[in-house]
Amino acid sequence: MVVQRSRLGFSGQVVWAFFSVHFSTHSQVPNGRPVLFIPGNAGSSHQVRSIASSAARQFYSSQGHASMNSISRGISVLDFYAGEPILMSPMSLAQSSRNQVDFNEDLSAFHGTTLQSQIKYTSTAVDYILSQYPSNTPLMILGHSMGGIVGTALLPSGRISAIITMSTPHALPPARFDSRIDDIYADICHSLRNDTTPILSLCGGATDMMIPSESCVLPSSNEAAYRRTVFTSALEGAWTGVGHREMVWCHQVRWQIARALLELTSQGDRASREESLDAWFRDGHKLLPGISLNLTSNSSLKVSDISHEIIPENMQLIRKPVGYRLYLLPIPRTSDRHSTTKLSILVGKGSIAPSSPPVQPTLQVSVSTCADEGKTSESFNCTPQIPVTFKLIPQPIPGQPFPRPRLQSDPISGGTDESDGVVYYEAEVTQRQGKWVGIEVANGTGEGWIVAEFNRKQTTTSRISTLCTSIGLGSTQQGLIESGAYYSTPFSEHASES
């Protein structure tokens, strides 16, 4: 990677320019979408190089040539910007496909005047950067730690399209030595109430030893605005806490940040940008954007004409399918036709559209509820089933750290996905919807697998004796006799009551 630098023309600040020798065409004219990286307390502009490198490797297929995926989807290359304060004479800004901003490791978390000067400088940097592009070119901001505070302090602004912060203490300052920092936080809180710029906060959780987890959560002062907080322990593909400094180079996180920034370049309106952020920072707390739109059409199936298998009632489906197959699971009969039964499905090395591991598998699975058409006993009308839970969960690998990163191709490239995942699908079905649940699989090679079963919700009440636990008796029977605490949990109908 080649590094260039030039003075921006404000308080001795210098802009660093990074570009990858392998991919860049060494253009001196910016031709992509600008991304401004803002480092945090004692941070450096060099921290963004890992994210910038991943963005380049995902955009380009070879030196100077964008990938077909980028071209067909209207994705633009990213120009990363940053700068560093040193004493030098003014000079022109060196441009390339990878640029950045730096504050020479200033302690912005402890000194309100320093933080204010960084906000002022960054505002000037935004003006200068956008002057190099056609009018109405939007700017994306990427802030680490206190850099996220500097970024959000620039709002409201019609020139900023989205902000992604990493390990940023949004809720309260990390150190309250200076009342001026409290004033800045109050001003930001007031500004965000009337601003709708999408903001996403990535948090490392308990692994981040620099800031408390709760301070990383974005305040939700504006219900109409997009304010998302995602912890890396729930982030699909990461599934683990991330340290404060490691947030900018942890591969399971950096490739998704780079991917999201690339996707944002093809989104013209705010709603599309919000959906793109939700799609690339999935944490399983909500269904994927547009999933209901993908599951709207009914289909008529004649079982005698297709390869199918009827699973006996109350039996679990466990298969490694090959080719095409339709599995019919009878919905458990209950006295109340309105009562719900939980359907749980796990798919390994496969997908249930639109969710799949980033390394696209061949096995494709779809789920429907099927009812008799009445014409023949072998003809069904099937309706796609919308899930209540739909996400990727980590796949354990015996003898290996869990979860573990896995590079797709070149072990030193760090371009895209790292981690395998299992699709977890959960739905609630009733007898009124039909007689069967149809699980349709296609393109099976024998490597992917599927597990499915019904679980009827049942409340089990246990009585635990504090006395028996403390003296080591520990017997379930004795625990039931003694008076103690009560708790209720949902169990499968096959589980024994305690």
C-alpha cells in the first residue's frame, strides 16, 4: 500500500491518502464515493487501512477492473479520507481510491477544547472534500470511538448520507473531567432530535475494556430517525465480542463494514440506505428487510408428480438431501385448532432465501404450509410461511476455536466473508393453515443438511429449594418438597416435567 499526504489548509492539518498498489489505477482525480474516517481518542488515520483494503478487494476483481457484481448493481468505488496535524506548508491534496483523516493521537476524550477543535476541523474537511466532487455528491462518515462523537456533531447536514460508528460512547462521555465535553454531548443530543440521517452504532460489548457497553447504545430521541445499535456478539458472521482497538481491524467486522459502505453507494434514498444497513448488520433481532415481499405467492403441488417424502407424525426430520426433494411434515393435531405449534428448522451449508452464509451454498430450502385442494388426496395448495425468527447462528467446529474466521480464497487477502453459519428458522403454525408443512429443497449435493421438528409450547413450573441447594442435597424430589423460588420456562412437549 502506497501512502501520500498533503495539507488541507486548516490549523496545520494534513490529509493522508492510501491506495492499494494491486488494485488502484493511481488516478489523481477522485472518481468514487467519499468516505470520511474519523479516529478517536489517541487514534490514528492508519486505523482505517484494513477496512479500506477490504473494500478495494470486494469492489475490484483484478487490477483496475471492477467486478461484474459491482458494475451490474451500480456500486461505486470508495474514496477514504483522513488527515493529521503537522507543521508544513500548504500543498495540493493527493487523491486516490483510498484516502483518510487523523488528529495526531489527540486526547479528545479528556479535553473539551480539543474535541471542539476536531469538530471544527472536520467540518472544514467535509467542505474541502466535497468541493472535489460533482455537486450533490453525498458523504459517508465512519467514526471510531470519540471519532463517532465528532461525526455526529456535524449533524444536521444535508451532505451526509449515513454515519457508522465503532465503539463510540454515545450515551455519556468516557471521562467527565471537562464540563465542555458535557456541553458538546448535550448539543449533539438536541441536534439528533430533529435530524433523520441514518446512524448505526457497532459495539464490542463486554470485550471492550475502554467504554461500558451501555454507553455505546444510541439514544432513541427521534422515533422517525434510523438509530440502530448492534453488538458484535450478535452480529451475524462475527458472533463474538470485539475489543476497543480491535474493532477497526477484526476481520469478521471490517469486511461487513466495507460491504455496507459499498452497498450504500447504490442507494439513492434514505429508506433504501436504512434497509441496506439492516441487511449487512444483521443481529437476529428483526426479520430481514423485505422478507414478507419474497413470500407472497401461492403454488399448487401435485405430490404424485414430484419426489417427496412424508415424515411420520412426531418424528424429527434429519436429512442430507441430494437433488430435489419435498418433505411433508404433518402439523400436530390439537383439540384447539387455533393453538400454535412452533416449527424449528436448522439448515447447514445451505440457505433459506434470503438468508444464507456469505459464501453462497448450493442447497436451497423453502418452507410452506400446505392444505388439501379437495380435488384429490395428492394435490395441495401451498402458501409460503413467514417466520417469527430468521437468522444465522454460528456453526461449531470440533477441535477448532469457536467461532473461527475462515477466508474464502486467499488466506492473506481478507477480502470478504470469514465465518460459516447455520440458518435458523422458526415459525408458528396452526391447524387452520393446513395439514402439512412442506419443506422443499433443491440443488442438494449431500454436503448440506437440514433438521426440522415441531415443539409445542408448554409451561413447566419447578420449585427450587434454596436450603437443599446450599447444603448440597440437590435432589429434585427434595427440591419439590421444600418451599422455594418458582420459575416458568417453555419446553418441548416431549420434555419431562420436574
